[in-house]
Amino acid sequence: MKIAIFENEYDTVEIAFKYLNKKYFNYSLKLENYPSSDSFPDLKKLQDYSLIIIDLDLSSQSSLDGFGLIKKIEKTLVEPIKILILTGQALSDKYDVENGLNKKYPVLEKPINYNKLNNQFEKLGIKYIG
């Protein structure tokens, strides 16, 4: 199962993802990190991923922040895709409307650990199939 992670400071969350993969998924997750919105040139290929995790703060070296990337994905992909927002910020209850998103996505607040990740994966129907 492929998971795309858009996170410019991946080293701060990598251990949680690796341990989640070991403990709950028997190393079956293929975790791919993209440090900016520009590091994945053909957004149509995101359809090949079971989940897209997007940090809202993608740094000054990214042409889009997390909300901008989500809006671009929504315009690019026809079929619905699972997106999980990763953030260290507190979001308002109307973050979707305030940022022009088509829908409200689940949010995982930093700091993260493998238990928080697993809870979100379960809510999204991402499960190990052995």
C-alpha cells in the first residue's frame, strides 16, 4: 500500500511512520516523502496512492502551502482520494470553507506518534491485509 507524505521536515515524523509500518502493517506500507508541493510533478499519479498526507506548512521553497496543494489535487483528480492533513497549528472548525476546499479532511496535530497515526489510519479504513 503506497502512502504519499508531503512534509518538508520529514525527519521529525519519520520514526512514527516507520514504527507504525513495523507494528501495525508488517512493513507493507510504501512510505514516500515529498518535501515540497513541487516535488511531485504529475498530480494525476497520486491516484495510485491509498492515502496522501499533507503538512500545511511546506516551507518557503514550495510554491504552494498545504491548502494550496489540496486545492490543486481536488481540481486534478476526478475520483475521490483519501487525504490526511498534518499540522502543528490549531485549525478553526471552518478551515475547509476559509481555505476554499471542497470538503473537510481529517486533521492530525503534531507532534505525532505511531498510536495517533494508527488511529487516523483506522478511521480512514487503511488497514493491514496480511
